[in-house]
Amino acid sequence: MVEIADMMIDGTLDFYTGEYIGKGYGLPRTFDKSLPWEKKKINFRNRGKRFKQTNFSQNQGINGVVFWLYDKGITNSENAHSIVKLYSEINGWEITKKKMVAKICAKIQEDFPAFIKWYNENKEKI
């Protein structure tokens, strides 16, 4: 009995039915992915909302652009910031050094589809 319970907690067996799923990785699992940590929904990013909004705070601007870059596979914040700075240089934006990345991201949010197009065309070169 204890072994079965351990296997359910480990994720080797379905948490509700006890059916074999496969080797577990330390968390309970189910076939239908009904446990909260299995759903993997990211609601806090408000995807798509950035296309409807016109004014962005610096925090919203940097989070929107950086999260989008993370979704595209950029795993390091320094790499994301360098991409943002490169886009600024290409567009000839004169941004002061203080909170530069935040200001650039807010400016990118003004025409986000143009940034997406530029990134998709140049992602191999970056």
C-alpha cells in the first residue's frame, strides 16, 4: 500500500485512478492533466492585450517586450536587452542612459507589430 501511495505522489501512477503513466518526476500527475500545476496556463501576461493598448508604463513596456522575447526562446535577460538596444539603434532612437531599456520597450510597444516583423526577419543574424 505504501509503495502505491509513493508512486502516486511521485507521478508514476495517475493521482486519481492509479493507472501507470510512466516514470514520474517528483510531482503527482494525471492522464487528463487536471491538477493545477499540469495546466500550465499563463494568465498574468495578458497576451494580445498589448495590441489594443496605446499608452504603456515603463514596467508594462519592458515586461511585454521581454516576455515576448522569452516566448521566442531568448532565455537570458541580457540577450533580450541587447536585442532591444539593437532595435533602438537601427531605428535611430536617441534614448538617454537612465532606464534606457524601459524607455525603448515603451517606445517599441507603440508599434509592436513592426518590432515583431523586424525580429522575425533578423532572428538568425542576432
